[in-house]
Amino acid sequence: MTSPRRRARVTIVTSGHLSTCPRMLKSADALAGAGYQVRVISVNHTPWATAADRAVVATRAWDWTGVDYSRTTARAAQVITGVRFRAAHGLATTAGAARVPFLVAARAYSRAHTELVRAATAKPADFVYGGTSGALAAIAESARRLGVPYGIDLEDFHSAEKLGPEAAVTNALAERIERRVLPGASCLTTSSPMIAEAYLDKYGVRPVPIHNTFSISFGDASDTVDRAVLRLYWFSQTLGPGRGIEDVVRAMGRAGGSAELHLRARPTSAYFDALQTLQRNVAPALVLMPLEPAAPDEMVRLAQGYEAGLSCEDPVELNHRLCLGNKIFTYLAAGVPVILSRTPAQAALAEDLGPAAFSYECGDIDGLAQVLRRLRDESGARTRSQSAARAAAERRWHWEHPDDRGALLAAVAGAVA
């Protein structure tokens, strides 16, 4: 691997909160540890995430700039960015994403595009790198203004990421921006081999897969062996439909027996009320345990001690069929086996994980119930799967592996050489 030139300056840009973008957080830590001068640009719009951002930054040596458009702390910016975003999005919807000027498309796709560029170009850099959908155009524009190369992280297949009434225009805007900015990137990274292949097929570019792995932190190996109540864990930024949680509740009802489903996310009250109603109707012995979101540095530790972690992705979105999410590798880093719906990407990973993974066909409630019943009734299966999860994490699925952190450092070193 090429060594970075002396104290090369890297600016990392994300259109999300720092505490909710573990890929960019790990990238900043890795690059700073490798000797780069790192500066991170992220946004601030949600109070609970703002507090988590500050806690994260307080433990880091690299620099951070927050682009604030929170209703509570930056009301004027909140109004300005909102009006501009709605106007640009309206133009893109009326005229078509491919026909509006590129700056309009960028502002229609990212509420804080202008502010991200302003923050990123406020100080010199030798390389601009970043990810999350709303940062793609800002990364390229910032690098152009600074006269330096740039790299883009494509955690998701953005042009097939959305569903719902706004999906057509949002996905078209993503494609418009990707067609403009991807060819000029000095390096491209992504989160799964299948997303890398999708980008190659669509645009002729080949991102380097860098998985959403984490540093290992195993709990007590005896924590989950003989527990009387089956304890399952799921986390995300938000809790809502389309994440397979309803299937888990229904399957637990068919499996029978006592269980707890721990859900770490911010639910909408309407959704959680509906989920509780479903639970009472079909799985009365199941207890739903809502948990508050936590700091990214705590997520592996908080995943310890469960019989299994859940990644029950719905395959309706193409992106969900291709992605391998943070939660899978968080569970493995905690030494916890995973329950996976058989999307193409997750089915391929399950083959590698062996006994560390339990998989079922998407939407197959009886198949999922059989998995849950086995975990509940067979102590030997629980012990074997826990040991296999630890072994898989140690063998390959941890952040320090050369194919993950090492691949990032090699890609950036090549770009700034």
C-alpha cells in the first residue's frame, strides 16, 4: 500500500449526522490514524442526533464542522434551506430531473448542498471524500473549487433506493447526479459486492467494496446459552414499515413460547401503536422492548447478550436486495448470530457465515417461525451459532481486516499520491 504523503489534508463530507453515518466516522478515524489531517463536514438538524454528534467529536482528534439547519438552533437556515429545496424539487418534478440545470438538480436532491460546499471549501484540502446520497454533488463541486481530486462512497445504490410517491423523481435525480460526478472521481467505494456490480453495469465504474464491518467487542460467551426467554435484537435510525418487523412478530406468534423483541430506533407513535396491536393479536407471549438510539461507539457493546440479531430486509427495493447493512456486522462484532432474510446479498453472505447465520425466504412467516423455534428450543444450536459468529468476526468480518479498512486506506493513498 502506498503511504500517504506527509500530512495530506483530507476533507470528509456527509449530508447526514455524524453519529448516524458510521461509514464516514470509521473513515475519519482510519485516515487520521494513518497520518492524514482530517476534517469532517456533517449536518445538524435533529436534536437527539446533535447531542450524539457532540459526544462523538469530543473523543476525536480530527476537526469537525457542523452545517446547522435545525429548527431549534438555526431557524433562519432551516427556513432558507427548506424553501430552496422545495422550489428546486418542484422544478425537477415539473420539468424532469434530466432537464433542469445541474445545480437545480443538486439542490433538489440535497437540502444542504450549498451549505456543504461552502463549509468544505472554507479551508484548503488535498482530497475530498465522502458519502450519503445528499453529499454526492457537494463532494465533486467542493473538489472542483479547491482544485483537488475527490472520492465518493456509494453505500447504497442510490438510483434505486426510494419507494413511494416521490421515488420516481428522487431516483431520477440520483441518476442525474451520479452520471455527472462518478466518472471524475479518483476513487469510488461501496458497501457490498453486489452494489459494486450494479454500478459497473449501469455506469461502467467499479467501486471498491468496503463492508460495513466494526471492531470486535465480544461479551461473556455464556451470556445467551441457557436463557429461558428468547431475546432478539434489531436497530436502525428509525422504526417503520418495510423493515420486516411485522414478519418477526407474526413468526414469533406461530413459534410460540416467551420472547422479547428489543427495538433500538426512533419509532413514529402511529407505527409503534400498530405494531403493539399486531403483537397483542398474534403473539401475546412476545414482549416489545423499545430502546432509545445510542452513540455509534456504543452500538457493538449494546448488541451483546442476545440470542440473535435481526436483518429482515424487504426485497421490494432493488437497493435492499443488493445491500449488506450495518446491523449484520454489528451483531457479528458483538459475537451474536444473525437472522437474515434471503435477499440476494444476504443469502450470499449467509453461505460464508455458515452456522453464524439463520436464513429464511423473504416473507416466509412459517420459515422464520421455524428458525425462531430452533433458537428457542435447541441450546446446542444457540451455542454453536454464537461460537460461529465469533469465529466469523475474527476470521473476516471486522473493520481492521485488510479488505475493509485496508482497502479504504489503499484507495485514498492512491488518489492523493
